[in-house]
Amino acid sequence: MLKCGIVGGTGYTGVELLRLLARHPHVDISLVTSRGEAGRPVAELFPNLRGYLDLHFEAPHPARLADCDLVFFATPNGTAMKEVPALLDAGVKVVDLAADFRLKDPAVWEAWYGMPHACPELLGEAVYGLPELNRDAIAEARLVANPGCYPTATTLGLLPLLKEKLIDLDRIVADAKSGVSGAGRKAAVGSLLAEAGESFKAYAVPGHRHWPEISQILSGFTGKPVGLDFVPHLLPMIRGIHVTLYGYLTSDCDTLQAIYEEFYRDEPFVDVLPAGAHPETRSCKGANFCRIAVHRPRNGGTVIVLSVIDNLVKGAAGQAVQNMNLMAGFDEAAGLDVVALTP
Amino acid sequence: MLKCGIVGGTGYTGVELLRLLARHPHVDISLVTSRGEAGRPVAELFPNLRGYLDLHFEAPHPARLADCDLVFFATPNGTAMKEVPALLDAGVKVVDLAADFRLKDPAVWEAWYGMPHACPELLGEAVYGLPELNRDAIAEARLVANPGCYPTATTLGLLPLLKEKLIDLDRIVADAKSGVSGAGRKAAVGSLLAEAGESFKAYAVPGHRHWPEISQILSGFTGKPVGLDFVPHLLPMIRGIHVTLYGYLTSDCDTLQAIYEEFYRDEPFVDVLPAGAHPETRSCKGANFCRIAVHRPRNGGTVIVLSVIDNLVKGAAGQAVQNMNLMAGFDEAAGLDVVALTP
Amino acid sequence: MLKCGIVGGTGYTGVELLRLLARHPHVDISLVTSRGEAGRPVAELFPNLRGYLDLHFEAPHPARLADCDLVFFATPNGTAMKEVPALLDAGVKVVDLAADFRLKDPAVWEAWYGMPHACPELLGEAVYGLPELNRDAIAEARLVANPGCYPTATTLGLLPLLKEKLIDLDRIVADAKSGVSGAGRKAAVGSLLAEAGESFKAYAVPGHRHWPEISQILSGFTGKPVGLDFVPHLLPMIRGIHVTLYGYLTSDCDTLQAIYEEFYRDEPFVDVLPAGAHPETRSCKGANFCRIAVHRPRNGGTVIVLSVIDNLVKGAAGQAVQNMNLMAGFDEAAGLDVVALTP
Amino acid sequence: MLKCGIVGGTGYTGVELLRLLARHPHVDISLVTSRGEAGRPVAELFPNLRGYLDLHFEAPHPARLADCDLVFFATPNGTAMKEVPALLDAGVKVVDLAADFRLKDPAVWEAWYGMPHACPELLGEAVYGLPELNRDAIAEARLVANPGCYPTATTLGLLPLLKEKLIDLDRIVADAKSGVSGAGRKAAVGSLLAEAGESFKAYAVPGHRHWPEISQILSGFTGKPVGLDFVPHLLPMIRGIHVTLYGYLTSDCDTLQAIYEEFYRDEPFVDVLPAGAHPETRSCKGANFCRIAVHRPRNGGTVIVLSVIDNLVKGAAGQAVQNMNLMAGFDEAAGLDVVALTP
């Protein structure tokens, strides 16, 4: 059994990790840390775990963490980078669900996250944890940067088009919509039911932190600069991301469906829907899938891709478990055999 | 492996059965019937099942059903009673998720359901499938009447009080609230998001079909007539039932918490919360638990019990699987180890 | 034109007052105070007011308030009681939307609100602002305590039964459900969409501050102690309160419908629905009505009353405007001719 | 007083018309027709109208309609076109809220609506009822085609860019999201709360009926073909449309904000938000506004416009009243002074 620790277990990615790991066949959850809730039973804060997890939150102690085989950071941005070097030195593997190790360039990190990076020397080693892109490197990694939710859905939606060089790289639109759990479990007026319910809006149009992350992946994959317009929106619901992607074909192509099916043929968690489909976010609710449909309306010059995930699963905790499975040599799908809830 | 059939697989109890049975370690789903959707892949109608279920809906044929070990009826009221006798004769066990076999008196059935009963001779044999009440009989049964959602939450909330004869049987209030999935997956104006969303109302105050069902259980358990006022309400959400129960103590009692904990000590799916708790319906979302809290405000004469379930799981499909496990001699919790989704 | 000031205009009762007063034919809004938002355009915080209100929030200054004819306090509990005496001395009338002047006994106030009362000498003078109960006194008042939301819906539902002495005063159940806007516009984890959405729970079962308020009104009206069980619940929606009331008839009565219709015949804002109806909270969304239905299931001993309001209108800002109209001698319905939004 | 009739008053645009007209200072509602609900009090079906409207639904009779000054059709597509010619002959003005008179080319109508047009000779006369585009023509019109909801929000968002010839007409993206009331008040599984709640999806990506409508307006305004990609999505909420528009600048422009403010300076119902704003759909809930923000992220080549309306008000009934006001010579804003509900 793999001894796992979770740093920062009181947020939504934390409780979601616990939901998945509590039933994982090869994992022992050794500890869950929280400064604010230290001493409190985890299942008191999250009653859905009653009967599945008999742990108390504990204050973080380096020695306790160093005793784990693998540690998940489900902390705010800027926390993991301070603690990871010591853990790696102690031989502990790390999956960081925050943004600390996603960007390769420390100057870009500082520009978008407003603080200098604490261990820029690790940015080169950290593997971006999108298994569909970096499976082999993840399996060898000591340190995995778990991707952001929007970047996961956006990238998976675009990869087949980019691989086949089908679209104009200067003009890609990613119109993204997320449920409010993406904002985390923190008291904020804008996330109140009475504010975010029964309403819809865009946010961060001038610039969102996931834009440089997506740009880095797409440019890295294509080897060229990519002109991406990315607008996130807040959905009046809890879970789910839907990204609507628009690309302009650079030449005719009548095999889009086959290209997508072929690209993802062997992927356990990417599901290409039949031609003509419109994926619903709920088809992934609680499950680790990304479901994708590709359209070319009126056989014209625009290809439209619809990509949905559960932002807390494939967009966070589920992908983290998938990465852990790869890093530990388990079946990649272990602990992730959850059927989405419908309705 | 137990060969199971599902009659009427296009509703919410149907898809929920499929979600649970698709991962059940001892079950093969042999067939799923639907007249309206015959020939269509089940996972096309319910994309959450993609990758888990490779069946097509088929029109119901008696011979195909007779070939199963156990058949679930997830049909509208009045369907199962026409088909069950032949199946039992063929040696097939049956769990009916509709109301056909819940009421013992065919006259009461006819009064509340508006049609004569097709096989009143089976009403005596049918076992009311509340494991906490009838575990042994269920294990021996050929035919189990799966309880209604409101009756499950209400009865589990009251049993300890009734066993200890603590409250006035003439004046019990059950104020019940259900998510809209309880109304089923049928086109009805009243269940539209634009009608049932952002609003709340009582319904069926003059009389609801679950009132005679609850009354029958409570009277059967106490051996006396029970004066129950039951008002169901429609919640602007999808899943979950919360019943708020009010009883008047007939004598002082300062051990309510202990009585509840003791009564349900060995139950795998009834969870008595710590004193002072207020269960949320979401603590059971997707899971087979009933979570209960008991209060006695200001140490006065009223005991207030809060009882929550997921109406589609412990209130329908999950309890049906629990009953099947008992009937087949499996571990009672097999296939039901699902952690509720939070958030 | 009546010169009105609003103290504490950044909460939900504040913005709702502004919505109603901005179109009121006889009111000038002189100032809206907020310490935190001083200097900011009101319509920037609440864009629904763009085009209707050209004011900035300002820090509270006694002289500015003393220059008003009437001041509304839309502040947290415990604020108004410190400022009201000086305003009254300056000849300003006051409507307090918080709880400061609702309870007559300062000891009860202190027990439930956790602080001593700052001006107990005014508790006797303050008029409880339920027009259906105290219309004449409100018209003469300098200081009106605007009722709580739950007490409004509960009291209006019970008054006809109490007046006619129809029910057992020892056993009344008020099972109350409120939308989350009742918790106010403050950052709190429990009010997040991801916490309160798609879920339902009771809260404060051991004791809620509206219980002594309701008890005081009912006892005052009947002249006897009243045994009330009151359980509030949190609805996964924004606006609306539904109270389900259970009373036990002390003698037979087959004229309940007529009694209710007669009692509220001349009330502009209490609407008795036809026999058999089930009011929806949305039928009052944005409007100042209380809609009521009365039932006696199976002609038995229990009378069940369903009472709905918009907690921010008849339960707060709308009733405050109604009180202001009475105090100023305007048409009681001035500024309140808003049709509820459906859907 | 203008005598108005409403044909088809049982849908959401019908009840919304009634909400607005019931308080309109210059309108008498003469009749509301419904075949299915004939004889039933309107306020029984829509209790929000209790106290404001004392009419019964009646079966449609030509003579009764011919007696009106103006008739609104709030009927399914294909109904008005059969009845309008006779009404016009009788001297009655008409506002059609359906699509019957929106498209100028009867072949395009037939292609998208699946039926031949019943009175193609009127298509030339019918005025497209977007006051910001056709105010003078509307004032003179006998027959006004009330715009679709998506076309209203999309067109108002694009007009300033098109007028100033700022963007590439070949590549415009309109990513549109609508609350579920846009699907109407008809029983349909896809609109159930349990289906459309807590989920999000695109629909009609291959082609939606509002695409030719928008294309016609934009091409008419620019005098050139316009390459528009339009993807509608279904929001898990009741009211509101948000359109996110992407255009590619053909030359540098640093005065976008001023251009928008200037273009809509005198418009009573189009509100250009301050630079940097992100309009919420709820800022228009129940009100006739379109609120717009314009962005140019990172000063790059893409202009992004955010345009929100209430689909039932500026997207349907409110705009119909605005058109009626123009046709009747009333103040354009009469009856439309409703402040949006927040929260």
C-alpha cells in the first residue's frame, strides 16, 4: 500500500481527493493536514466521508510528511513551492494540485501569480501532469504539476487538431464555462448562492492565469506561438466545465471525427462522442472522464469542439490520482472506476 | 454471477440501478427493457454509462425475463403486478421499485392508486423491503416490494421512538421535502426547471399515496393506529429527501441520542449523527445512507428528528440493490460502496 | 416628497429598499450609508440600479441623517439601537429592519442576541411593524420595528386560527424554509453556492432567534402562553419563505376557508388562495404579498396552513416601505405595485 | 387607452407580457386567448397576477381580436402567419413575438422552419422590431416582427463595431448562453429541472434558427455577407442570455469604449458599462435592458464584447411592449420602468 499524505485537506480538491483515495485499493491515507482545523475529525467537516475515513486533521509537520511515499498538495498557490524541495530530498514523491510548478518560466510565474518563485530550479524537472500528453514522463517523475481545470479541458479538445496541423494557430477561441466549485471553498461574496445563482457572467476577460498555462502547452506541442483568446465564465452550478473551441481550418478536412477517435483510441479517460453529439457536463459529474464532440457546421471553414470535464475530478483530484497511479506503477484507472451521477 | 434484468430502464430509478449494478462485483446485467427506446444503446440515452455498459434497450419479452435470476421492475405503478406472477412461477425473484406490492390491503391499493390490483393473492407474500425492519424475511423472499422514498426516510427516523414507546401516537408530524427527481423522468410542466427552480411549494396536502404506506408500516410496527400528518414539498434541486419529524414525548427522556445510536448500531446504511447535528441531504448524494439526527429543543416535550436520504439511492435503486444482496446471499453492502459527492 | 436615508445599504435588504424606493412616487432617497463602500457609486455595486439611482455610498454622519424625515436601518443587529435615540430626538422617524426593537423584554433580547440593549427605554414605544396587526399604531409611531421574515409568514398564517380560538395553543408546529438570501450578503462558507446549492438542511433546531419573536407576538395576541415548535431550514434558492403550519383543532370547524377570507378581506397584501391551493414561493418573488392556503386533510383534527412570502419584500424591505407609507400618511401600497416574476 | 389582445397567453412570453401590460398606464388588456385553457382564470394559472388581472382565457375568435387596436402573438412559430392578414385588413396592428415575420426570404423561412410561409406577401412590409435599428419604421408599421432573443443580444453587441467597420466580417464568433425559459413552457424532458439543472451543454451546433436571422440583420446593416459562427448553450437557470462575441480588428483602435458609449448614448434600454466591466445576466432580470461591455485583452487584435439581456424581457415581451409604445405613439419606456431583481 502506498502511504499518501494530503496537505491542505479542507478545500474542494481536498475532499475530492479523500473521496477517491478512501476507496483506492492500493492507498493508505496517512495524514491530512490543515492548520485551521487541526484536531477535528475529517468526517465532521465532510460528513459524506463518515464511515470511510477515520482521521483527524493535523497541523503540518515536516517529519510526518517525509514519512509518506507520496504527498498531494491541495493548497493555495504559493504554498507547495516552499515545502516541496525538502520532501523531494527526503525521497517523497509529490503531486501539486496548485499552480506552483505548471509554468516553466519563473518570470511568467511571477508576472501572473504576483510573487517570486521559491524554487525555480525545480521548474525544469516538474512534469506537467496531463497523462494524454506526458504519460511516460509522469511515470518517471518525482514531481508532477497537476494541470489546471480549464487547461485540461481546453488542451484535450485541441490536441488532435494541432497534431494534424488543421487550424490557423493565430486565431483560436476558447470560450470556457465553469461551475462555482472552481472558485474553491473559501468565503467570498461573489461565490454566494445569492450572488452566483440564477445568473451568468464572464470574468477575467483582460487576462486569466490559465491563459499562459494553456499557451505554454499549446506552443510546446506545436513548436510555434499560438494566438489564443480565452474567456472564462461562471456557471450557476457546482461542478463541471464546458469549453467551446473555435478554430479555422487551413485546408479542407472531412475526417475530423475519425481523427479524434484515432487520437484518443487508447485513452482510458478521454471519450470521443459520436458525430453530432453535444456533451453535457453532468455526463462527467463525479467521474474522471473528459468527453469531447467535434463539429464542422454547414461543412464550412470553422471547426467547433465541445469538451467537458468535472472540474474537481479530471480537472483536479481525479487527474491527480491518475498521475499518482502512473508514478506508483499501479493500473492507471485504479480507484477511478466511478460512474458519473445522472441525474 | 447473478443474472439480472431491469424492466423499464429509461427512468431515473432505472439509470440509477444501472449505475450501481454496472460496477456490482456479483451481477451480470442481462437485459434492460424499454418499449419506447428498444434498439437504442443504453449509453446513448445515459452517456454517464459510456464505457460501463454495452447493452441496447430491448422490448420486453417474457422468455428473456424468465431466463434471469432476478428482475427489477423500475416501471410506473400498475405494471409489475401484471407480470410478476408469471416470473415467480418461472422461478425468478423480483424486486419491484414501484408501489404495486407495498400495501397489504387491495382495497387500500385501489383507493389510492385508482385501479384494482391484478394479483391480490401475492400481497401477503410480498415482503416490504426495508432491511432495517425485515432483513430476515427479505433474505427468504421471492418478491420484495421496495419501499417508497418518503416512507423510507420517515420510518427510519421514527422506529427508535416507536420501539421505546416514547411519543404520543396520535400526533406525529412528518414534514417532508424532496428533490424533483422524485417526480421521475417524464415530461411534465410542473417539473420544468423554469417551474420548479427557484421556488418551493407543498403538494398533495389533502392526501399523498405515501401516507397509507407509512401508516401501514408504523401501525404494523406498533400494533396500534398511528395519527400521522404528512405533507410533502418539492425542493428546487435534483436529488435528496429531508424529513423533519415532530413527536410529543409521553414521558421525560434524556437518553434520546443513546437510544438512536443503540437502535442502529449494527446497521450498515443508517448513520446516527452526533448530538446537535443537522444532516444535509448532500451528505447522502449518490450514496445508500440514511443519516439521522435527533433533537429535543429546550429540553421540552417535543422530539424533533431530522432524516435525510438520496431519494434515488436509499429511497429507490440503492435499497433495491441492498434487497437483492440479501435475497442472493451476497454481502449486504456489495456494490454500494459509493462515497457521496461533496460538493 | 419624503426625504429618506438608508443606513447600511450594501446588504440584500438595502438593495431591495433601493429597488422599491427608487420608483416610489413620494420619496427622495437622500443618502445611503456604508462605511466599507463610502465614495463608491451605489449602482456600481448593484448594477440593477443603473439608470435609477445616481448616489454614492457615504460614511454615516449624524447630521446628514438628522436632516432626513425618515431613516431606515438595514444594518446588522445591534447597530440601530445605538443611533436611534439621537435621531428620534432630532425629530426623525425610524424603521429598523434589524431585530433591535422587536423584543419587548430587554432580558430576552440579551439572552438571544448576546449583548445588553443600548436603549431599553425605547422598547415600550417601538411599534412592531406588522400592519395587519398594528396598522393604527404604526401610523402614529416614531419608531417601528420591522418584523423578521419567518415571524411575518408564520404570524400571518396563524392569526385567523388564533382569533377564532380554533387550535390547541400548546402544540403548534411551524416548519419553515427560507431561501439563502435570508442569511444576508456576507461572505460565509455555508452560504456558498457550492455548499447551499443542491442540498437542504434544517438549522438552529435547538433554538433560533425568531422563536422568541414569534412567541411574543402569538402570546400577545392570544393573551396566553403558546407552545410553538419552530424549525427553520435552508432552501437551495435565493428568495422565498414557505412556512408549513400544523395546528390541532379543539373543536370541529368546517368554515376554515371562509374564516381566512373574512379575516384578510381588506388587506392589500395578504392573499388567501382558493380552497385546495398550494402556494408557490415564486408567486411572491419580488412582490410584497403574503399568500396563504388553509387545509384540513381528510376532514380530520389537524389544520395545515401554507404561508409564503418573499423574504426580502414582505419579509423585509417591502414591509418596511409599507410601514413608511403608513407613518407618512401615504397610500399604504405606494411604490409597492410590483407584479411577482414568473417564471 | 389602447385595447390590446394577446393570442397564446399560456407560455412564458405570454405571462411576461401580462406582467408588463397589467401595469401599463395606457393599455387595456381586452382578451387573452388559449385553446387549452379557455374559461380558466388567467390568475389561476399564473398566481403572480392575482390582484392585477381579472380575465379568463378565452378561445380565439376573429371578431374579438378584430375589435382590438393591437394584437400580440405569443404563439408557436407558424400560427401568426395564418391569422395576421385578416387582422391587418381589419385595421388591427400586430406585434408577432414568434419568428413568422422575421426572415425576409420565404425560401429561407421554409428551409429553417419546415413549412411554407402562409403570407409571403407581408414579409416585405413587416418591420424587424429592434428599435435601436428601426425605430422610425416601427413607429409607422402595421406589422412588427419582434426579434429573437439571441439575435437581440448579439446584434446590439455588434452594431457599433459594424458601423465603424472595425472587424473582419468573415470571422465573427457569437458564443451564446440562455436560461431554460427560452425553451418555453412546454413539457419536454430536456427542460426538466432534473435534466437541465446542475449541467451545461451546447445545442444545435450544426445549425440554429437564429443563425439566419442574425445573419440577415448583420448583412443588411453592413451591406456585405457576414461569416458568423453561432453556438447556443443551455444554462442551468431560468432567465437570462449572455452572448460572448469575438471579432478580429482590421486596424488598430483604442477608442472602443467611446465608440460604444457614443453609439448608444440616447438609447433608453441599452446600457454600456464602464471599461473593464463584466455584466451579469441578473443585472437585467425582469427589466428591459441590454447591458454591454467591450474588451480588448492585452491590447491585441481581438475585441471581445459581452452582451446580456433577460431573454423574456428585452429578448421577448419587454421589447414587444417597447415596439407597441412606438407604434402607438406612447413614451417608448411606458410600462417598462421595472428595476431588475437583485439578488
